[in-house]
Amino acid sequence: MEKTIKVTFIRGLNNIVLDEIKKVPNLKINYQGDESLYFDFIPDFKEVLTLRSILNAYVVKQGDALNPHYLSNHKSIIGELIDIVIQQPFKYKSFKLSCAGSDSKEVKEIKRYISNTYKLLESEESDLEIFIGKSGNTWEVGVRLTARPLTLRDYKVENIKGGLNPTIAYAMNTFCDLTSIKSYLNIFSGSGTLLIEAGLVNKDLNLVGFDHNGKTNALAIKNIKKAGLIKSIKLKTADIFDAPQLGTFDVIASDLPFGMQISKGEDLEKLYKAFIKYSDKVLEKSGKLVIYTTEHELLVEIIGKSRFSVTETLELKVSTVTGGYIYPKVFVCKLKI
Ligand SMILES: C[S@@+](CC[C@H](N)C(=O)[O-])C[C@H]1O[C@@H](n2cnc3c(N)ncnc32)[C@H](O)[C@@H]1O
């Protein structure tokens, strides 16, 4: 049973993840799925942890025999994986084992083994995450390589309802040629995820964002400071309906309000029309407009009546905190010549 490294990602981001991996030496992919892929095991996984398009990374073993019953009789298989992870310079205190039938005798025995051998407390909010489950027809056991999910970026000290998953922000920014453009506007900037992910790629860009909610902007400023980008990002409190005069931009990126994030009494159609009209006004002729929303039908209709055309689309499946799914899309648009 060979060890491998597994990384997970949002369904629909496959090509973004593959493109990012191509740029990292030493990562040899041996299997690709719709929401995960596997690399040959490498003892130093620092490079894996630099990937910004993935949700999580694990060291795993797969095999038809690796069910909870077998693992409870061969606990060293899990032990070997845990030993790899806890070598890292982090003081692990707690663990969580995710496995169907967690009340069974076998699973309880495995938990006792982990707790006693590694002196860890079992906890829902844990540092060491272990799972046993099925991957297709094969059993799989894995341990997360990091104490926190990779999507919980260090800069995110403040969150807002409806904040964008940073791996999606990273993905949207890959369409923006960040290293060759000069200016980037983020309309509806919220907690600043798109701006920060862009600034981390190129802090010398003219990065500007605006949101009509002053309190949200104050939270975004804290995130921007934590990311070390306070000198690179300008944030304004402004309403799209007032068409703020901020100059013109090579790129506009926007996570549009939708669902619960739309203010009471605000009309989505009016808002999206104002957004497209404003973007037409402030985007450079050869610029790109990159948009994220679940309200794609409405947006496509409005784009259809505008001077923009859609050049690329990503269809995503994103899990929500309530355990459901949303099906947003990313649209890359250009002005028709
Ligand atoms: C989906 S959230 C953006 C979340 C952001 N991408 C993040 O990661 O935190 C939409 C944002 O649009 C802002 N907004 C809604 N209506 C607006 C308007 N008329 N003018 C400017 N901002 C508006 C909201 O305050 C909210 O922060």
C-alpha cells in the first residue's frame, strides 16, 4: 500500500488547479478526479502547501482492505500517516476522526489508539484531521497535512456573511493577467478577498475596491493589514448607483451580491444593470471583466443587452455552511470591438 498525497478542490476548478500544479516542480499527478487529485508521495510537502487553488491536502493510503475493521487490527497503518503529519513544527493538541459508523467498536478502538499514542484530545474543532472512507470502490484512509484547512487564509482575521471562498478568488484572478496589467478594480469588495488574493500575486498593481457598507470596509481593512497590503490597496465606501469616479481600469473583478447578501428592498436586476453600465464606463477598451454569481440567468440576459460578450465560463459547485450546495458561475467578459 503506497502512500500518496491527495488534494481537494471546488468542483469546476479542475483546470485552474492543474495549471497551478504545472508551475510547481516535483509534483507528479497519478490520478485526477472532479473534486480531488493525487500526487506521488514526496516527503517534503512544502510545495503542495503553497497551492492556492486547493481546499485541503492529505497524506493517504488506499486499498480494498482498508475498512475500519481492518484498520482497528492494523493500527500502525494510521500511525504511519499521523507520524508523517505531526513531524511538522506545530503542537498538535486535538484530533477528529471522520468515519461512517463512528459508534462502532472498531472506530472507538482506533480513536482510543490515537488518543493514547499521540496524547491528543478528541474534538470537533481539531488540529489533526483523520478520515476513513470510500473513494469510488476502494477504501481510503488519510490525515490532513495542515492543522487548519488551507482555505482559512492567515490574512482572514475578519469574515462577513457571503465572503468569497479564497480559492475561487484565486481562480477568478488567474483570468486577469495580474503580472502584466497595471490596474485592478474590485466592485462590491466585501471583506477584501479578491483584492488581497490579487495583491499577493502582484502588490505593485493599482488595486482599488469599493463597497457601500462602511462597517464591512473596516473589516476588510483589518484583513488587508494582516496580509501586509495596506500600502497597495485603496478601499472606498461608495454605492454603485452613485457611479463613483475612481479612474479607469485594466481589469474589473466582482463577486456580485446574490441570495441573502442582497440588502432588503434592493432590486437585483437594477443592481446588476448598474454594475454592467458602470463597468462599461470604467473598463479600458481591451480590459477584462470577471464576475461571480449564482444569478447567472439574470446576469447573462443583462450582458446580452450590453457591449460585453462572455469569452469564458466556469461552472462551480460550492458547499455551504448549512451542508447544501450552490451552483455559481464565473464569467470572463470583454468589450465587443
Ligand atoms: C457577495 S458580497 C462580496 C463578498 C466579498 N467578495 C468577500 O469575499 O468578502 C457583496 C458585497 O456587495 C456590497 N453591496 C451590495 N449592494 C451594494 C451597492 N449598491 N453598492 C456597493 N456595494 C454594494 C455588500 O455590502 C457586500 O459586501
